[in-house]
Amino acid sequence: MSEMERDEARQEVGLAPPGDRTPPEQIRAIPVRHWGRWVFAVAVLLVVAWIATAVVSSHFAKWGQVRHYLTNTSIFQGVGNTVALSVLAQLVGIALGLALAVMRLSRNAVLSTVSSLYIWFFRGTPVLVQLIFWYNIAIVFKTFTIAVPFTGITLFSRPMNDVMTPFVAALLGLGLNEGAYMAEICRAGIISVAEGQTEAAYALGMSSSLTMRRIVLPQAVRVIIPPTGNEFISMLKTSSLVYVTTFNDLFRMGSNIYSTNFLVIELLIVVSIYYLLLTSVASTGQYYLERRYARGAARTLPETPLQRVRRNLRPGRRRREWE
């Protein structure tokens, strides 16, 4: 094939001859129009507007009463009791879950079996049933006794009704149930650490307990933190079930008020507002705690809300990688 024929062939396929230095035509990028997104967004906005209009026009609640009970002393007391119970139950669950996770990963068959049975039982029965059981434990055990086994020496003895108060029953019901879920979360975090880390620690002469405390757990925290935050948020809402133990949490305080004045919807709105407030604060704390423990990871850290706003206000600016 001659040189002329090769040039003609190149021109047919859109290629310039080797000696042609004419700059190529500038490419004009035409953005793809996603009409489906706009249609779906408009449909969602219409549904939201319809629901909002129906709520406002129905006059189903006396909003003046809602504002009044937002600052009610009994409601404030219920909020404090709910926060205290949720925090303590979550701490019990974390401590118990960590111990159960280590037991389940143990080579000791007895410890592993006991841990597995505990997780199976408490995850397999409803938390409401467990709360009612602890509240009525005095039917089974009349007294609470601490004694030296096989000696008959009694160290402490009290009627069970004096020991198993509504708060103790609520704490045991929520904490022991949470321990089963936290055990699986902690176990997942522990096994996420590479085996080479443990082998290197053993090669340095570290014991199993020291390796777990100094090598494995600090690295597992990064995996454990996000689901633990979700569990605490769930705990704040699940604590409303303790009304069956007559513990004065937020929901029971609200129900006590609307059982006397019959403002059921208004008090439920007040209770819901405070639950939303508590879960929002917990979600924000979880977000920044995750950022704190994600430092040094291979992935980019999630943006804070302020960083996200700045990026949205400057769409042409390249996204920064924040430390």
C-alpha cells in the first residue's frame, strides 16, 4: 500500500495523516439529563406537601398544650430517668458483651458453650418478656440471699421485693439483653484484627491477656464503635418498654399525665419530641466518635456537617481530604 493510500485510509477512519499538525476540534461535553430523578423528586415533594397539609388542616392536636407540657417538671424528670437508665444499661451491656465475646472465642469448651447459650437465650426471647420476668422475680425467689456455698453461712439476706425495685428490674432487663447483642458486635471487632498482629505479639513474648488488651482491642474499637452507637440509640427508644416495671421513664411520665387529662395525642407528641432530641444528640456524638477513631485508617474520613455545607456552597472546588 502506497503512502497516499495509507493517508486516505486514515482519513476515512477519522485519523489525521502523520504530517498533519492541525489541532483537533475541541470536545464539547454535554451533561446527561436525568429526567427520572426530577420526576421522582417532584413526586416526593408533592406527597410530603400533601401529608403536611393534611396534618395542619386536621387540627388533631392542641398545640398550645404541647408547648405547655414541653416544659413540664414531670416530663423533665422522665427525660433524666430515661437518659440515666439507657446509659447504665448500655454500660452493663458493653462490659458483659466484651466478656462474652472473649469467652466465645476462647479455646475452653466450657466458656465457649456458656457464652453461646447466653447469646442464644437472650437474643431469642423478647426484651419485654425479660422485663416482666425480672419485675416478677419475687414469685420465684422470695428472698435475695448471698451465702458461702456449702457452709450455711449467710452474708446478706433481704426480701426480693426490697431488692428488685422497678429501676433494678429495668436495668437488668435492658442490660442483660443488650449484653447478648454487644457480644456479637465485640466478637466481630476482635476477629476483624489480622491474625498476624496476634502472632507478632506472641513472638515478642506477650501473654494472651496482654495481647488482647494492648494489641487486639485497640484496633477492634474502630469496628466496634459504629454498631455500638446504633445500639445506644436503639436503647434510648427501647427504654420506653420499662413502663411495665412502673419505672418513671419518659414514656410512663407522659402516660401518667394523659391518663388524667385525656390529652393523649398532645402528650405523645411531647414524648416523641424528646425522644427525637435524645436520639439526635446521640447520633451526633456517635458521628464525631467515629471520626475520632477512624484517624489513621486507609479510607477518607467522613465530612463533618460544616465541611459538607462548605463543599455544597462551592461546587466547582475540588473536594478536600480532611484529617
